[in-house]
Amino acid sequence: MAINRENWTSRTSFIMAAVGSAIGLGNVWRFPYIAYENGGGAFLIPYFFALFTCGFPLLMVEFMMGKRARGGAPQAFRSIRPFMSWAGWLACLCAFIIVTYYCSIMAWSWDYIWYSLKLAWGGDAGNFFKHHVLDLTSGPGVLGKIQEPILIGLILTWIAILAVLWKGIASVGKVVLITVPLPLICLIILAIRGLTLPGAIDGITYYLQPDFSKLSNPRVWLAAYGQILFSLSLGQAVLLAYASYLPGDADIANNAFLTGFINCGFSFFAGFAVFSALGFLAYQIGVPVQDVVKSGPDLAFVTYPTIISQLPFWAPFFGVVFFVMLLTLGIDSAFALVEGFATPLKDATGIRHTRVVLWLCITGLAIGILYTTRGGFHWLDIVDKYVSDFGLVTIALAECVVVGWFFGAKRFRKEINDTSEIRIGVWWDICITVITPLVLGVTLILSLVIGIRQPYGGYPQWANWVGGWGMIILAILISVFLGMKFKRKETE
Ligand code: PHE
């Protein structure tokens, strides 16, 4: 383990980096939709419950595990129970798998900045995205050729990641001072534009109209937990790696509260920008709001461009603002994911940081080329589903078990409290030992049952096996192998 480990230059850089990794595409294209689907304003109840019982406790776990181990995910697990280091490597691999496709979404965003200038999607943004940008094949079995504009975007993205990570954590600390506020500024511009359009209020009403009857449905609560986990970038090696550069006396609890509140506040606010625009679209084409509500890539690359075309003035400007926002939202999540793997690799192998980062970027780009093919989108969809349904939940569960049961919640809480401005109480122990593992366990079992019963998204079973189960099993095997291989190096 490196003895002269570099540190964050300030507390702000660490918080900004953690916030930057948390605030990503999901805040804009996932949260508002999930809230709308699961009870609107009433969803805030399970959401905040999940934030307090799972979000904050796990943020503290990851910050503290990384800080005390002074190493990334595998070292953090190993420092508590050596035989658990595989879970840390699994977190790294999941992060790396995610970043390979996350970057292709950013590649589309680069292209769409360009397309926005001329509103190149014309009158049918759906057709443009599907048949021109992606030129989607009939299924995952047909890959087809590489789409050059996407490849160019992908190369630009990886160059940006390499440039940021090259000089290590100090440059990350500087870059996030731009990549965190910039999307916020874009979002404010879009929210003001959205809220001053006709129909906006109808959209907001749809977003927030509380439906308390939904709260009796357990699925709504699981959705809240899933969103908290994904949104705070928990269980992905990212925060563990970042926390490993914290100085010994760094605050834990307060930093966790700040990170969680800023991220969730951003999500809530993003809902206003998104739903006001959806309300406007519904008004323009004369349909009810629920007919235009979308999430994910459909929202960003089909519905939003359609809305942009309908704007009364400066449409290209708002298009550029929107896609610059997506890019800057994504970039700090992307380099965080790469750093999540780079930190432990560097610590375990002793290879220089620049070398590790360079190789990871080259490998990531090479794998990412799969997603630039005409059939790539199918694979992106499948891989995303399995990694976020199984990967993150498994790792977060492992963290609860290792900290809450193996190490002892009370003992761990005392370590947190030793350097925290806010002292946390017994509630934390209950969350980490009982509530969170229970919810995560149920989620995992449910996903397994559903996943085994029916192939995801109507894709053929073999594609689910290759991009889903097969990939997960392979990642677990590689993690176990890495855990054994680097056994000695890490504990030296
Ligand atoms: N938390 C990010 C979001 O909400 C996604 C992300 C996943 C970021 C994994 C980093 C790691 O979009």
C-alpha cells in the first residue's frame, strides 16, 4: 500500500467530487419519472425514508471504509475481512462495465450538441434517433457496422476522462469545481424556460400530484431504495476510492449528509425542468401529459429534442444547453467510475497511476466500440439492466454485512463519530444491521426470481445470458481470482 498517499486538497474538493459522481444522468432522466410513476408528491415519503435508512448510512459506511483502509474497494473490504476482498473487486468490475456504456450515452450527447445547432432531427426526433443516429438493427444478434459519429463522440469522451485522471486526485478536485456547477446552471436555464411555457403547470401537477394509495404497494418502496442506491453511486467502488484519499481527521457524517442532500435536491429540482417541458409538449400537440411522459434515452434523445423544436425562440441555444448539461452531468460520474477501478489496481499492483489510467481508458474505449455498432443499443440496455439490478445491490448488501455484522456496527459508528461534526446515534446501527440489509435482500431475491422467470425486455434468452447472467458470473469469477491474486500485495 502506498505510504505517501496523496490527499484531497480541500474538503470542498472531496464533497464536490462525491456530489459530481452522484449527480448524473439518473437525476434528470430517472428520478422525475420514478417519482411520477410511484405516487408523485407522495413518493417523497418513501424516497426520504430510503435516504435516511439506506442512503446516509451507506454513504457513511463507504466514506469511512475507504478512509480507514486508505485504499479502494478491495482493500476496504479486506481490511475488515480478508476473504471478502472479492466483493470489492466485483464493485470495481461493475463500475468498469457501467462506464463502458455510460460513455456511449455521452458520445450521443456530443453528437446531439452538433445536431442541435441545426435542429437536425427535423419533424420526427424518434425516427432520427432510431434510424439515423443509432440505425438500430432488429436485435442483439445483428451488430452491423460502427456508427462513425458515435465512435468520434466516444473517443472524445475517453480523451476527456484520461485528461482529468492523468494527474490524479488533485486534478479531479479542480475539474469538479466546473463539472458540478455547470450542469446546475444549465438546469436552471432550462427550468426557467420550461416553467414560463404554456402547459407547464399541467406538467408539474402530474409530477407532484400526490397519490397516497401507492404507498401501500411494496414495489414503490423498493423503487425508492433502488433509486437512492443508484443515484448516490453506492456499491460501485467509486466513493470508496475517493474516500481513500481523505486525510485521517476528515469528517464523515457531515460530508455524507451534504452529499446526499445536494444530490437529492438536484433530482427534485430536475423534475421541474423535465415536467414543465413535458407539460408544454402535451399542450402543443393536444394530448394528456401522461401520453408524453418518458424516461431514459427516450426522454433525452427523442422527447426533449421534440420539445426543443417546438420552442418559440432560440431553439438551438436551448438544445445546446440541454446536451451540454447531459455531458457535464455524465463526465464526473464517468471519471469517478474509472477512478474506482484505477485506485485499487494501482494500490494492489504498484504500477504507476498514469499507466493504470491509460490502460483502463484504452480498454474502456475498446469495449465501448461494441456500443457504437448498430446493434449496440440492445446490448447497452441488457447490460445496464443486469448490472444495476444485481451488481450494486449485491455489493451494498456485502457492505452492510461486513460492517454491521463482521466488524460490529457500534464499533464502526464510534470510528465515524471520532472525527465527525455531527454525532450519529443508535439509529445508524439499526439501519446498517437490519433495515438496509433486509430491503436489499428482498430486492435481490425479487430481481432474481423475476429475472429467471422472464427474459428481460423481450430480448432472446441467449442475449440475456451473454449480456446479463453470463457477464455477472464472469465478473464474480474474475473478482474471486483478483481477490486471491492480490492477497499478499494488499496486506503488505
Ligand atoms: N449516480 C449516477 C446517476 O444518478 C449514476 C452513476 C452510476 C454514477 C454509477 C457513477 C457511478 O446518474
